[in-house]
Amino acid sequence: MTREYPDTVAGLTERLRTAGYLADRGLATALLVATHLHRPILLEGEVGVGKTELAKTVAAVFDRELVRLQCYEGIDTAQALYEWDYARQLLHIRTLSDPGDQSVADLFGPEFLVERPLLTAIRRGDDAVLLIDEIDRADDEFEAFLLELLADFQVTVPEIGTIRAPSPPLVVLTSNRTRELHDALKRRCLYHWIDYPAADREVEIVLAREPGLPELLARKVVAAVHRLRELDLAKPPGVAETIDWARMLRFLGLDELDADTLGAVVKDRDDLDVVRANLAEITSGG
């Protein structure tokens, strides 16, 4: 496996394709620049269009460690960067014959430091792909902290000192746009919007991810999913759901769409009522 990133858009596109990820030229161009100029890349788009999957694929194809930070409301720097192993520190104190022993000063040494994703990525450098997933779920304070960290790829632990990345990791941020990100973060990153693919492109993606699936069945699934996306659904199905539906039908040995398999693409109770009301139209044709 070649660890070096290709120098051309075509080369990078082909490497991703070998792992079943079909990137359009705009996405491959942004990723190529990000890998060679050490710029974070911010991916926005609807749920299930392949934002997270891109980071996973890059890590797998180029033999990097995937370091994932899943953001959520209320996440703080300790949960994302580092914290101390208080249980081990307490056990260490209990083993000391003299509580005033000098080794108490070592309680905040490296062996008691618990790395969280951001510190792990800093230490791994370009041997890592840092995935900061759903950054839009974090609050403004965490976003500001992240902006500073991405500028220098270093962190100061008061008890230990400054830890610097030997070289910047590839950083992929994703957002589902549940809130607007600040311009300062966007300026720090390259940006790409991942939209739902055209039908022919989505068929190609399904066949790449599910080799051996009959093309006719893939086209039926994709056509039905595109009809679902035209409905007023709370949770329109993404490409991931399209692949899941095709995989389910293949597993069951079905060559036609089946209402009992809608659970692969419809994940909301109200949406299910809407889909069932339009089922004949959705499953007709190919």
C-alpha cells in the first residue's frame, strides 16, 4: 500500500475509487490541496452523502490512523484534548510509603495523561487523519478553541509543557448545518459542499460499494430513493441509506422493491406514513 498522497486530481480520484468512494472533481481537487498544503477541509451537506466516509476512506487507502472526534452539545476541551487519570493517580498515592515522598510530584507526569482525540492527532502528525465530525453540534466556545488549535497544531499541558505535532495531520471537519459556523473557522479551511448525486452517479456508487449487485436492481433502488427525496420528509434518505437498501434486497434475494424493506431508508415514524401513502408511485418503474 502506497502511503504517499497522489500529486494529481486524477490520481487521487482513482485511489479513492479503489476503496469504493467515488469523488467528483471538485471534491477531489479540494482534498488534493488539503493533503499537500496542510489545510483543513470542511465538508458540508445533507446527512448520509459521504462526508464522514471520505475521512474513513482516506485513512484506509493511505494507511493513516483515523482519529475521530465526535462533536456534541456541551463538549469541552477536556473531553476533546486530554485529561488526567485520577483513578491511577489515587492508586499511585496509596502505594507510597510516605505521602510526602517526592514521587507525589510525578502524579502529573506523562504516564497519567489520558489522550483524547485532538492530542492523539497532534502526536501522530501526518500519520493521522483527524475527523472532527459534526462540528455544528458543538458550541461557539469550542469552535473558537478549535480554531486556535488548528492554527498551530500544538497544545500546552501546564504540568508537562508544549506538545507540538511533528507535522500537521490531515484534518476533515464535517457539518450538517444544524447551525451556521463562524466565518473565522470557514476561512481557516478549504470548503466543499457535498450534494446528493445525480441518479446515474448514485447507481455507480451503489455498484462500487456492493459489487455483484444486478445493475437493474441498483437502478430501481436509486430511482425510488430519488422519489423519496422529492417528498416532504423530515429525514430524506442519503446515499448511505441507498446502499443499505440495495444490500438488504440482495441479502433477501429480492429483485424487486419490497415495502417490508423500507426500514433501510425511512427512519422516522411520520415519514413512514408519508411514504406508505405514496408507495405505489415510489416503487413503480426503475
